[in-house]
Amino acid sequence: MQPIAIPAQMLSPVFTGNGEVAYVTKDVPRPGPGQLLIRSKANALCGSDKGYYLNGSGQHTPGHEIAGFVVDAGPNTNAKPGTPGVVFLMDFCGQCRSCKLGYTNQCFNKRADMGFSHDGGYGEYVLINENIFFPIDADLSFSDATLLLDIMGTGGHATRRATLAREDIESVLITGAGPIGLGILGMVKIMLGQDVPVYVTDMNEYRLALAKKLGGIPVHAGSEDLAARLAADGFADGVDAAFDSSGQTSARQLCVQRLGKRGVLVCVGHGGEVLLDVSSNLIAPERTVLGSEYFTYGELEANAAYLRQHREYLSQIITHRFPASQLQEASELFFGGQCGKVVVEP
């Protein structure tokens, strides 16, 4: 293979605060031992970018849902230039107790959060350690490959966490129909079965319609009575599992109220609280409350197989694509909420 031409400099976007995007010139980094230089070809926007969007990202180029291909590899690496793949958010050490057991999302010596502590994928080139690169099929589009990250990764991990506490999940509630909620919906349907009823609450009618398209049962949080809807459908005693993707205290309380005996609540969205009466809410009905943070690197392999089988279904979550030069317009749309997942393509 001919060497891939790499420019000396690149134009990279940064968030300057107040919802504004600017472009700055940066040197293209060169990989050292164990490192890869990735040409970013797609990066999905995420709700966790909102802090940067509103308050500024400093000199860091954001973007942590990266798909692209290797353009240069340093010494002691295995990936060859031209290899397509995705980038795992957390640069885990690989040596601590968590990493050795496979819990790379709980690394004790994490070296980076790509797009937060280090430059991310909204720019043209990203420098990473090879351990967080996951090769993908050559026929998978880079935009669709981003589904492996926050959508399938976070959604699948939350689903797996729920099954640790409850093996016989036959009904589900999801509070929040943003991209993470939709990802949980999609992975529940794939992993637990299409026949499992999944109720999805939100105020956003666009996203509720998308949840319905994905096989969910939409419930408008502002105009519908969830308890009455569940009772009418035969779930007066509650659902088996609830997932909160909103990070809102009120949404989590709704989950607690609608859980049945042996029910499990998985908290996925950051923020808010869970208010519990231990005796009546936890001990007597033997319920479980779990946290779920991102996912582990090891889950990518199984999720890649799911994506090969269910690409057409899952790709419905991506509703808009923009060139990186229109990151401003993409951000305004995404944070406005009238969309599913939005992808920019550097």
C-alpha cells in the first residue's frame, strides 16, 4: 500500500461558548510508540458535549464518538495504515485490577477521555493509543460505525447490567427518548427480544415518534398518565426493568414508582438524585438500583456482530448528517432536540 499523504497542519473546530463554533489551525500530530494517527471520517454529536457548546472547550477539539481509519502508526503497533475502525472513549491502562478483569470503563489509571481531556474527532486527525482502536468491517460506513459507541455501547451495557439483577425481563420502561434512550430501546429489542414491550416517556414529540418507529411504546410525559397506560396494558403491578437516560430526579422517581417486584432500575443519565424509602422501595419488593457508565472495550466485538445483523434497524437512530464545516448548524439542530443522532463527517 502506498503511504498516505498527511498534511503538516489541519483546521479544527473548537467551541468558544455561548453556542458558537470557531475553527483554528493546529499541527497534525505524529504517532509515537504504541500510538496511531486516525483520519476522522465521522463523529456523532453527544449530549455530554453541551457543556462545551455553552461554556467553551478551550483549546481542545471535542468529539468522542469517532470513526475513521489509520493513516500512520508508530513503533510497536499492529494496525496498518488504511485500517478502518472506531475509537473507544476512555484510554484505559490495561494493567489495573479493573482492566485485567475486563472492566475498562472503570480503569483506576485512565490516561485520557478522548474529546474531553485530549483532542477528539470533530477535527480531521486524532492521535490515540492503539489499545482504544477497534477495527471494523470495510463495508461498514463510518457514520453507521459510530453507532457502536454511545448508542449501542451505552445501550447494550445498560441492558447487560439490568440482566445481572433480573434474568427474566419481560417489560421495560425508559425515561428519556434522546439518543441514549433510543439506543437503550434498540439494544433491549435486539438483546431481550422484539416482543418485549418497551415504554418510552419524554416531552419531545419528534423523539417519541422516533421511539415508536423503533418499536417502542411512546408515552408523552406532559399529557399522558403512565400508570394508567401500564394498567390498561396489563402492567398494573409494574415493569420488570426501568432505565433512566434523562438524569432527572423526577424521571427516576417515576421509574421507582412503576417498578414491580424484583424490578431493577438502571441509572444511565448523569445528574439528579434517586430518593428511596429503603424498606418499601427496596427491601420488601427486592428491587435493585444500578449505575451504568459507558461500556467496556470488550463489548465492542459482540456489538459489532449485532450491528452486522441489525444495521438497517439501528441506523434509523441517525437522522441527520453534516459536513464538519457545518458543525455550527449540526450543533444547533442537535441541542435543539428535533432530531435523533446527528453525525458530522470531517
